[in-house]
Amino acid sequence: MFIERPPENIKKKVVNKKITLRIPEKLWSSIQNKAKKEYTGKGKQSQLVNDALRHFLKNSAIDDIDWDNPADNYILINLLTQIKLGSKMKDAGPNPVQINIDLHVYESLLDLELKIKNTRKLMDTHIKPSIIRICLSQWMYADRSVLS
């Protein structure tokens, strides 16, 4: 009995990680409106969230942070300030929202969260939801065609 090689024309399955978080209601309604206008296909809001996270991770200069000596690193201070702002967003909706995030983006978020927790052991903020909230609030005022 021979094992056949799968055909080449089969699409590779994209691996996603489903997360649940609370986002301010006004922000989520504007996300839905923007996703309807700018994205096509299924999972428009998830596509928007993935684009926002990719843009944030690419442009926040995380690779330039000296994780061994983080005391005077202004990039890290700016990042921590943004995380605090994301955690302090008011009027988070009563119903949590489920979003599918690409596995590569999710692993980058986890890596960033571990690095921050290792440098700031007493930080009492949930880092991943805070980053996602601040990314979305910044992405809402951006032009996707310019930033892509």
C-alpha cells in the first residue's frame, strides 16, 4: 500500500488563535463600520485587528529595546505608557468580543508580554488586551492604503 502525496493545489489552512476581550463600545462599533468599508470576505473585524497588530509590532521599534538594561530606554518607556493607556480605557463593553488572531502575531504578542514581565515584575496590567486596545484605537484613525 502506497501513501499518496496530497495535491499541490489544496490551500494551506491558516492557523488562528481565538481570543476574547472587552473593548470600549464606541471603538468596537467604529471597528465594525471601518471593517465593512475596507475589508472583504469572512472575518472582516479579525482582518482589521490583525492588520492593526502587525502595524503596531512592526513600527513600535521593539527590536531596538535593550532588554538587559531597560532602565533608561525611552522606547520601552513609551511602550509601557501606551500599555497603561490601553488598560485604562473607559466604557469597556459588557459583552466580550471574540477575535481570531494569526498565530504568528499571537506568538509575537506572547514574546513581548514575557519580555515586559521579566523587566517589570511588579506591573499589574494585562498586557495583551491593553496592546490590542491601543492598536485598535490608533488604527481607527489611520488610512490602511497608506500604512500597508
